Amino acid sequence: MRRPLTRSELDAIREQIHGDALGPQELVTAVVTAVFDALLTGQARTYRDVRDDALFDRDNYAIPASQWTAIVTTVTDRAYTWGAATSTGMDLAALLPTSYDDPAVPTPLLKPIDDNPKLRRLDISSDATATVASCQQHLIELAAAYGTDSDLYRDATASWSLQLTNLISGPPSAHRVLHPDGPLSLYVSTDDASHYSIAFEPLAPHCTVAGCHAVTAADGHWQPSHPDATVLDHEHQPSHPADGPQPGRWITRP
Ligand SMILES: [Zn+2]
């Protein structure tokens, strides 16, 4: 018995893969049952009837390799939820029918029906974990320099927290990878080709005297914050020293 699974049989298998299995073993049993029940259609018996039968040889059954691979891959992804991807894939491969090559049979889509996978994937390169630690360290230094009650510390912390939340609660289907992108910045790539940066934007020291709109340029000189801005003729009071830990905030950059 070798044949491709039909569209409705694949739908039933897909439902089992993304169903309410309580653990990897239940998942494997549910998927194997759905596959064999499909192949046993018309034989007046189900997988439950034959699974422990000594005469039942699962190698007598085969499905196209494209379908076989899609089932194993999707189940393996699903089993990440329990941290059991590899063992589940091996268990499943041992219990499924065999496969045969048929280039005419396309790879079926077995993604979750509501496109809302149980597990969100976010991979972090080891270099990126070091950058994340540096960002946290930068916040600690801002707290030490300006106090946890300062706007400089609070603005930086709030922007960092917002970026992390966005990262974790991103679109459900995209598989994202976090890379370093400078000492305090990160780059997020996704498998749907969208990407963005979480960039640290330093805040230039500005004068804190009321009515004066001077900011320091990159070379350290004072200048108007915009061409028409009022700059008082006095000794400017910088919001923070240029040589301490740099306040700023993390912004999203396309
Ligand atoms: Zn000033």
C-alpha cells in the first residue's frame, strides 16, 4: 500500500499536529494514528486495531517523501514547546509508514490552521547575548551616575523595556534572529525578509537653563538646537557631562 495522502487526510493530520496533545508522546501517537487511519481507509479496521498485531508491518505502507518530510518537520517544530524536538522526531520517524520518492507530489503546508503557533521562535546569536548584557550594564551605569529617579535613567529604561517587549510579542509566524549591531544596538532579521534595528540613540547634552535652547554638537561645542532656537549668552548648564555614561534611548529603525 503506497499512495499520497489526500488533501482532507493531510488536513486531519495537520489538526492533530496543532491539537491539544499534552506532551510529545501523545503528539506522536495522535499523528501516527491519523496517518495510518488514512491509509487503512476501506479495510474495516483502524490503527488502534492493528498497532499491537504481530502481523502488522508498518513497512508495508508508504507515503511520498515530500509528505513524510513535511509531517516530521512540522511535528518536530511543534515539539520544541516541550524541549523535545529531536527525540520526538526520531520516535515519529520510527513509527510512521516508510516513504517513497515521487517528485510529482508537492510538499504540503502543515502550518497551524489559525497561523498562531504554540511556540514563538526567537533565536539569539551568542554575540547578541553579549550586546544585550552590555545594554543592561549601560542602564546600571546610568542609574549610578544620575540616580534611578532621574529622567535620563527612566527614559532609557522605558525605551529598552519597550523594545524587549516588542521583540518577544512580535508577529506570531515570523521566525526572528537577533544579531549585534554595534556596542549598544541590535539587528532583528526575520524569515519573511523584514528586518529592523533596535538602535541606541545617545542624547546630546543640552542646556538646562529655562529659555536657552543650546545643545552640544558632536565636537563638543554649543549650538542652537534648531536654526531659529534662542541661545542665551551665559555659561550653559549641561544636562549631563559628555564624558560620563551616555543617556539616550533605544529606538526602532527600519
Ligand atoms: Zn544655556
